[in-house]
Amino acid sequence: MTTEFDISFTNLGLSAPLISALNDLGYEKPSPIQAKCIPHLLNGRDVLGMAQTGSGKTAAFALPLLYNLKTHLKAPQILVLSPTRELAIQVAEAMIDFSKYMHDVKVVALYGGQRYDIQLRALRQGSQIVVGTPGRLLDHLKRGTLNLSNLSGVVLDEADEMLRMGFIEDVESIMAEIPAKHQTALFSATMPEVIRRMTRRFMQNPEEVRIQSNITTRPDISQSYSTVHSMNKNEALVRFLEAEDFDAAIIFVRTKNSTLEVAEALERSGYNSAALNGDMNQALREQTLERLKNGRIDILIATDIAARGLDLERISLVVNYDIPIESESYVHRIGRTGRAGRAGRALLFVENRERRLLRNIERTMKLTIPEVELPNAALLGERRLAKFAVKLQQQLASCDLDMYRALLDKLQPTETLDMATLAAALLKMAQGERPLILPPDPVFKSRQRREFYNRDDRVHDCRRNIHLDNYGVNSQRRGRREASGMQLYRIEVGRDDGVDVRHIVGAIANEGNLSSRNIGNIKLFSSYATIELPKSMPDEILNHFTRIRILNKPINMKKINNDAKKNERNNDRRPFNAEYREDVTPPSTGSGGHNSTFNRNDKLSSRRDNASSTASRRRFSDVYR
């Protein structure tokens, strides 16, 4: 007696051409959804399948419908509706692969973004299988260029996704044009009432198949999350990518702009990556996916909609750069890996204010997602050394080393130098932009600056120090800076360069892997700015800061000594303060100059007037919110 565990495609009754195509594709035995759906569809029954993405639904409906196809009839006989262009293309490609040993089978994909003349030519050539998105299919029906009178099989793939994207009315209009006698297969991960009503309207006594092999019960997707701050996400992403073993990865972000920003950051770090978003035309989207398939790029940064329906064998890692608002989106995202029983890895970035969304995902998944620490410098150093050792072994196995060995004598300096020292120097040169010896991760105290737990006290204290210190009459802030271990630095970018405080904070935090609480007071002047950083900063990080750029201009960070502090206060009495974000102008003498002798009461009065303005409070709130 054949059980569900030892059943094969041959036992299901498929034809020899289909079996040969499955063998070429590496299919060994049917998945649960395939084993249950194929016999019903071969017998002409309607099927209502409920299974998560990645369970093998495409083969479940494609194989039996191809078996019943009349190859001599040059007219559309099978219609597959897909929610997205990418999914439509993939289903069409799967149909072509499954029918490779069947004669005279033509497949066409109809979707928006592709030229009409290409689609019309394929329809005129007698395509028997049509795969398309609801909008373009309905357009062809209205134009009279798609004839469904000979249709025998209809498939609604990912029906719940078509409902979520607002295509249900288009789907119902298409179904109304289909001949009364036909076979229908509907697949959906969930079964909302709207979908249930469609099944009662358009399906005849469907055989319901439920597969519980969802994401929550599959051990082949390893899930974890890491707590990150928004300004450190790019640094965290690069570290995790360097620490993970993956063939190809998809990084999910929330907005179209983020796809470009993250792709640019990864390109700077040496990764072959590309963005995929809704603003790209179809030709560019297809070109990007083809580059990912053939290995010319390894990382795809995409939004939820753009990546819907992707089924690429290379994807072994999914990174949720931005946590999804809806828990169901998380399930669809991580379903891009671990497809058809393959192992996968899913990583989720969570900010402190997003803990509630993490708990919602865990409730939906019915599991606790473990937290992982950010890969440290020691681990990254080991990974880099291991990769370098592999490259070294490859070179040792090459056959042209004798020519390079002859050059060693020419490289010997005049003084005595052993080969080990020379090899170490060459190793240092060969490491490239990613050093094999990384500086240790900086360790900062949990509180470098004074915390104000009462908002009113915080507002009062900050305003008092800003106004009095701007005129050089209060040394309390400088005293606190020295007592708290903060050092003042100058950077050569200012307001004239279009630089804002957020640009400085973002650059320093990202490049130095710093929390914002470790960054002290920032003052922005016309041609330069000053910033307070902990005195405990390692020299390696400070040296790195001298080379970074803000808005494509090098900052050339330098430490400010006592004399430079005095010159700073004398040269520019109107700084743009980072904590208050307001230019503070002292009382005028009537001649347009600054009055250096006005009394303390005048200064305090000016302070109170400025502090009470609505605009000032709003700018202050923006900073401390």
C-alpha cells in the first residue's frame, strides 16, 4: 500500500513527458499540496487549496492541467490569474519548464508594463496557456484580443493577495466571461469571507484541500531578531551580511526611497546589490531579477509589493530591515526563503519603539523569536581571515607561482629582512579595504550625559545653559563637559554647505557605531561645526572620523584645545545650537553691533522672552521627542 510519504509523481498518473521534465528539474517526490491536489484535478474536479506560500502550489495545478491539455487546439485553454507581474512571469516560466517535452505547447504572460505588440503576437500564434494579472487580462478582454471561448481550466493563484490589492472586482469580471463548463482551482493562504463567496459563485462542489505546512511549523527557516537603532541600521546590516553564510539575500524595506538608500550603502561596502521597487519600469525589473538569478548580483533590496511572488532558489537569507506593520506581511516576506523544503534564514531588525509589532508577529507565528547580538569585531575578524585563507589556498594551488617566486629576491630591501616579515608586509597590502585586524568595539558608559527625568526641569536647564553660554558668561556647561569626560571637536562643514544637525548625528553615529546618547552638544556655524564626543573614544575611530564625508565634503575632524575654544567664542557669537535649534541674537546697542556690557537682568529677560516663544518650544520638542 502506497502511503503519503513514499508516493511519487509516477503513482499520481502523470504522463511520461511530464515525468521527464520533473526529473530534469530535480523533483523527486510531490509535496503534500501536490500529492492531494493533482489526483482531483486530473479527474476534472474543482479544487480549493489552502496552503502557505512556498508549498509547491504551481506544480500542483500546472501538472494536471497540462496533462489534460489539447495540444492540437491553438487557442487559450488554461487561464492563470496572478496578483503581481513577477508571479505571473514565474508561473509562465514554470509552465514552459513542465511542458518542455510536450509538442506544440505555447505559453504567454500578460501583464502591465510590457508592450502590447509582443503580447498580441503571442496570442495570434495560438498560445494555449495564458498567465496574467487581472488588470491586463481585463484590458485584453475589453479590446477583444483575448478569446476565452475554448477555455477548460481556470486558476486563481494567491486569491487572498488579489483581494488585499483590490483586484477582486476585476477577477469577478473576468470570471463572468468564462464559459460555464470549465474546471476551477483556487489557492489561497487564508480564506476571507469574500473569497469564500467567490468559491460558492464560480466553483462546482470544490474539493477542499488544507495543508498545515505553514511557516510556523517548518523548522527549515531559522528566525531571529536584533535590536538596532535607526541610525545604525546600515552598519548592523553590513555586519550581519559579513557574518552570515548565504548564496543570495532579499532585504525588505518599507519605502521606495529606502531601497535606493540601502542599495547605495551596500554598494559602498563592496556588495553586489540592486533595488527593486514600483517606480522601475518592467524591462528594468526583469533585468534586475535576471541578474539575481544568474549570480551577477547577490542582494536584492525590495518593498513588499515589488517582491511579491518571487521564487528564486538562490534566496537563502531574508532580512527585514524595516519591521512590517502587518504580521501577515512578515509571513510572506520570510516565505521568500526556505522554498519547497530548502533551508532558509530570516533576520528581523527591531527598534525599541517597535517592540509591540514584534509581539504581534510572535503571536501570529505562535512562537518566540530569539534575539541575536550584533556581530562584534572579533567575529568579523575571524570571518575575514577565514575568507582570506580560502583565497590563499586557491593561489597556492595555481601553477604560475614560480614566476612570482623569482621576484622575491628583487623585493628584498638592502637591510637584512627575513621572509616572514616580508610576507607580513605583503599580507597587510593584500587585505584591501577590509582590514583583517579590526579595532575592538568601543565600550561606552551607559550614561555619558546627565539625564533629566522631569521634562520641565530638562527644558529649564537646557535653555539656561544655551542662552548664557552662547555669550561666554556661563562656564557651567563647559565644566560639566570636562567632568563628564566629553571632548570638543571641530569639523569642517557648516551651514553654508547645506549641512543640518541630523546629517552630523547620522554620519557620526553610523561610522562610529555610536548611540545618540554618546553624542554631546553640537553647534553649527556658517563654515564649520563643533561636536562633543566621549574622551574614551578609541584612536582608531577618531582617525576614521577624519576621513568620512558629509554631503560629499570631508569633515577633517580635529580636537579643539583651550586656545581654540576661546577663539571659537570670540569669532562667532551667534552659533546654531543643536539642542535648541535656534539662532540667539543678543540685545542691540542701536548701532547694529553687539553690546558686551549689557547687564545680567537684560540677558535673563532676553532668555525668558526667547524661551517662551511657540516656535522655540516646537523646535526643542523635535529634538528631545
